[in-house]
Amino acid sequence: MSNESDANGDDVVEGELVEEELGDPEAELVEEDLDELGQLAKERDDFREMAQRLQADFENYRKRMARQGEEISSRLVVGLVTNLLPVLDALDLAQAHLGAEAEKTVEAQALLQARSLLFDTLVKEGLVLVPGQGKAFDPQFHDAVAQSEGDEESASGPIVDEVLRAGYSWQGTVVRPAMVRVKG
């Protein structure tokens, strides 16, 4: 390397940059590193925010799927119960037809036990008999198919005179309204 003198008389070494002309190279490197670090921090924050949103979306999806599964299961059970109600009606009619003879024959006792077993099982699972005879008529629970003359008892509103077909609700929802004759 050769030394040369510039106009001020300072020695200049070939291949070296003069710091006064270009600025501090270390400061530029630090500034570049800080810019890159800031950019990486912003990317990290963006990825964290995206991951949090994705996690919240997945949690909402999981809850929605669980809720939909419960709703589908509930609808299927209500459908099954609705399909079993005619069987219960047939057993009720058979019991009414047997009357006092029910305790005499083994077949009649078996029929009554089958009816009782079916009804008790459904009640344990949530089936509720709709209130009937002597209760105030409620169109949510009763389906009036006939009307009879009222008396002073029914002056406050229609009263269920006779239940023609039992009504049921399943876990708070009316599955089948009771078919009734009203008085008043």
C-alpha cells in the first residue's frame, strides 16, 4: 500500500474509505440490524395474532360441533320417542279393553308388564304425561277435538272434560299434544 497526501496534507491509504465522507460503517450496520430486528418483531407479532385467531376459531368450531351433535342427538331421540308413542297407545287401549280381566290371565299380566316397562323407561329418560282431565285447557298442551256444555266450574275458561288420547312432552318440549274434549 502506498501513502498519498491529499490537498490538506493528510495521508490517505489506498483501499480504505475515509470515515468523514461516508459516515460510521458500524452505525449503519447497527441501524440495518435494528431495522431487520423491528421487521422480525412485527412478523412475530403478526404470526402470534394469526395463531391466536386460529386458536379462537378452532375453539368456536369445536363448541359449535358439540352443540350441533347434541341437537342432532336430541332430534333423533325425539323421533324415536314419537315413533314409540303409537306402541304405548296400543298398549293403553289393550289395558283399557282388558278391564277387570287383566289379573286373571298370564297373557294379560304380561301385556300390562310390557306397557309398564315401556312407559317407566320412557319416563326415566324424560317423557312427561301432559296434564289432562279437570285441568285448564292450554292449546300448547291440548288439542281440542270436541266440546261439551259447560257448567259453573268452567266459567273461568275451558276445562279439559275428557282425554281421548294422551299427550306427552319430552324434556320440556311437547312431542304430542293431548287430544281432548273441552267443557265450556
